[in-house]
Amino acid sequence: MLMVKKFMRKNKCKCAVSVLFLFILFNSACAQPPLFSGKSYVAEESLVQNSTVLLNNASYLVPLQNLNTLKIASIHFTDANATGFDSLLNKYAQVDIVNGSAYTGAKSVNDLSEDLKWYNTLIIQLNTADANNPQVINFILQNQKLKNVVIALFGNGSAFNQLNSITAPIIWSPRETPVAAYFSAQAIFGGVAITQKLSSTFTPHYSTNMGFLTAKIRLQYTVPEDAGVNSDNLLPIDEIANEAINMHATPGCVVLVAKDGKVIFNKAYGHHTYDDGLPDKLTDIFDIASLTKVTATTMEVMHQYEQGKIGLDSSMGLYLPMARTTNKSDILVRELMTHQAGLIPDIPTYEKLKPSDHSIDSSAAYPTKVSDNYYLRKDYFKDVMWPTILNSPLKTRGQYVYSDLSMVIMKEIVETVTSTPLNTSVQTDFYEPLGMKTAGFLPLYRFKPDVIIPTEQDQVFRHSLLDGYVEDQTAALMGDVSGNAGLFASANDLAILYQMLLNRGTYGGTLYFKPATVDLFTAKQSAVSRRGLGFDRWDPIADHHYPSELASPETYGHTGYTGTCVWVDPKSGLVYVFLSNRVNPQVGEKLSSLRIRPRIQDAIYQAIAKGL
């Protein structure tokens, strides 16, 4: 660290700016001296792009698609830039990392192949020394017959003499810099395009003008200067985020900014809680609260709308038999999605619980886990909560009144037409094929608590720190899976999903929605509110400055009670993600009163306006 500080002083650049891209990769400011930053990074990236070539891609394996079908391992041997390369791979999908050099000594490459038997896709990093190792070449020859194999080759090209029998795709960069490693890793997934062919002949198999071109189909991870933004002008984000932590508006937070399909800022601040030493990381998983409404429920509504299974002007009674004898039978899906159905904001939750409704032990009679040592009786939602919702009063139909019940009801409608639980359908239809590694309900079934940000110290009915259990009480009593709350995700996952929406339905070479569907659901729907269908939007009342003072009228997204937001601004090509746990240890209003989220958003717009 001392050497790093001396390097920084010598080069007269602020650590927070100079290591911005390394921070993006490793979430550790000042982890090492930056070889490239800002404009020098962009210059090196240009040299890399103008010399990187894709060979042997007749089967169009690169860029990788159908991510939900791939089990991927990345194998490196002696390449010096493997850490950065692997870090970038893991922005796109779950990629397990294997040190192949451990198998070229005491073990054999047969052992390596055996240990990789459960993977169907192997990404192999090679430098010239690796390519001259017969064991490594034998390993590739064995596996290219059995699995998807992609080779990332770095060096002057002399290694091609050893690769004439290779049929697997090869992404070759003659440059052996960290930027070249980052570029090749992203090219494998289509985060950057490959635009060049071989300019000279190395062997008859690898000769002049050979090569395959690819298109950019996913997010790119780069420096602000690559999107026309000066890194220095983003420093106010640090100041605002640190103000939030110092003022106890939230113990920590993560901020992500994507501009024109490029993630140019992604940084974590603070700690999981005020009294522990566990720092927030870029990969941490947050309870995103009401972002569930658009990130899960609305996604499935859009999907079923396109398939003709849900009609915006169809009634609750059409889909839900129990609603047909209530005052909600003729409520339209459109009214639910715009919060104009006249529903009350929520129903009583823990207030209705009886001692016989819950147990400290799981059993057939108490199968629904609400939190540690808290299990709800069977059919509690069906017997208590659902009738309460259906028989609740309608007071303001036709007016805009925000209600959690609207998306609780939409979950029931979605599950009725799909015959599939919401948590399963949204995972299958969106999160897994998009390469979203963390997003989903019930995170404790997939992740350890130390990568999940704790929310409230619940003193009402669960009497414990909620870490991996949904903070929202209605969702909790539904077994942590609801249409209004219950989803957990990392910032990068949200950026992927909302970039797909910004792309008007396309991502990774796959069409998830027709552009007209995205346009419809994200557009203003009525004269009585700013809302879209599910989505919140820019507020035309100037004094509200919502979601921020500089956001354009095209902006759509949502906020979450736990201190979260995602906003998409098509005019600026912007995706802005802010995740925090402002409810820890108890609910506070400082995040809102200090206007942390909108001020950061305005700082982003100001940096964009200033340019380079």
C-alpha cells in the first residue's frame, strides 16, 4: 500500500479516480498501481480493439449465448492478467475459476479434465509459454471434442504454430496488457465487438484476412472516459455517498452507472451495519423492496401480455374465482398496474397474528418459513390474508393511491395464468437467461448470509435482525415471495435487466420483449398520475424534482422502501442503480431528507453534461 501511495503522489492523481476501473473489477480502491486509467485506458483499449481477432468461430459460439444452459469454468495457467480476466467474465455469468498450472506438475491434464467433467463450457487463457506446453495443447485437443471451448490467446502470434489442430474459437490479442485481458473477456460474452481480421499470415491455417466479426450485445465495463465522461467529474458521487454514511442515513450503499451500454461507475461504500467491520462489496445482495414490483411482477405481466394470457382491460374476476363475489370483480388489470383501482395502501399484517398461527419449529402444520425460528401455519395466506385483501374497501377508484395490494393481486393473476410460482417463472424467463447471478427470491437457499446485506432489526413480530429475509411484513407472511416485495439482487444484476429495457427488449442477442411492449408499459398512462404500467416515472410537477432535478421526461424506474432505486433515462442512454439498507437497524428518513438518491443522480447528469 505504501508503494501505491508513492505511485499516486508521483503521478499527481487522486486515488479515487485513478483506480476507478480497478475498483470496478475488484471492489478494492488502491489495490495496485493503475497501469491505465482515464484517457490512457481508452487509448490502450483502442489499440487492443484494432488488433484483436476472432478465429475458428464458424459455429458462432462466440459471443456465448443461452447462458442459462451453460456451466462455465475459466482455466488459466501462467497468464499474468488472469485475475482481471476472470473478474470480467463473472460480470456476465457464473464462471468458476481453475488454476490449470496445478495440473501441469505433479498432477496431469487428465486430472484437470476429470475435475471439469460437470462443466459444458471451458474458457482457456493462454500466453505463448502456455501454448508451447504440450500438456496444455493436449488438454485443449481432448476437450474441444467434448465441450464448448473458447481460447483467449495473448502474445506475438508465434503460438499459432502450436495451434494448427485447434478447432475451438480463439480470441487472439497481440497485446499482453490488463486492458487486453479485460477486452477479451468481454468479447467472449459480447460486451465489446470484435472488428478486425488477421493482417498477416502465421501459418496456412491462420492467414491474412481470416477472422470473424461480432457485435456488442451486452453491457461493457470500462472507464468513464470511454463514454465521454471525465472521471474527475464523478467524484461528487463519493462525497454524497459518504455523507449518507457519516450522517447515519444508511450503513452502506452501492452505486452503479451505465451510459450508452457501458458501465462507467460501480462502487461500494460503508459497511453491512454500523457496528460490524464487513465492508459493502459490489457483489453484495440487497433486499430491493418495491423494486420487486417492476423487476419481477411487471416483467412477468409484460411477458404474459405479449403471449395474450393477460389483458390490460381484463378484470380480476376473469382470472381470480374468489374475486368474483367481491367488490373487486370488475377491477381491471390496467387499474391495478397504475394504482388506480381504489385499493387501500395495505392490510394489517402482524396485528392479525394469533399464537396458534406460528411456531418456532417447522412441520407439516407450520411449513412457511418467515425467518429463523418463525414458521407460519399452512394456508395462512389463503385463509387470512387473501380474504382480507378481497374484502377490503374500495375508497378511491379512478384516483391515484399507491397500494402494495395491487402487486400482491397481480402475483395471484400471474400465477393463475402460468400455473407457476412467481419466483420460479421470473427466474426461468429472465434472470437465468440474462446471466443475472444473484437476483431472485429466497436468497438464503442459494447464498450465505455474509453476502446478503442485513436490513431491519425487527422488533415487531420476528424479533431478529433480518438478513436474507424480506423486510416487508406482507411479503414475509407470504413466505418471502410476493408481488410487492421479496426480491433480492446485486447492482450489476439490476443493470443487466434494465439495460435490456433501455434496449427496448433485447439483450445478449435475445428478444425478451417487443419494443412496443416496453414503450407501452414505461409510458405515462393517465391524466391523474405520472405512473406507467407498474413503472414509476418522471414527475412533471417541477417543484418535486422527481426522480431528480435533471432527469428527462422519458425517465422511468422505481424506488424501494429499504433505500433503493433504479432509473432508466432513454434520452441520456442512462441506467442508474442505487442500493442501500437505510432501514438498518431501524427505519429512518435521513436518506430521503438528505436527498441522497436524487443528488447522486443529478451528479451523474452534471458529469455527463461537462463531458471530457
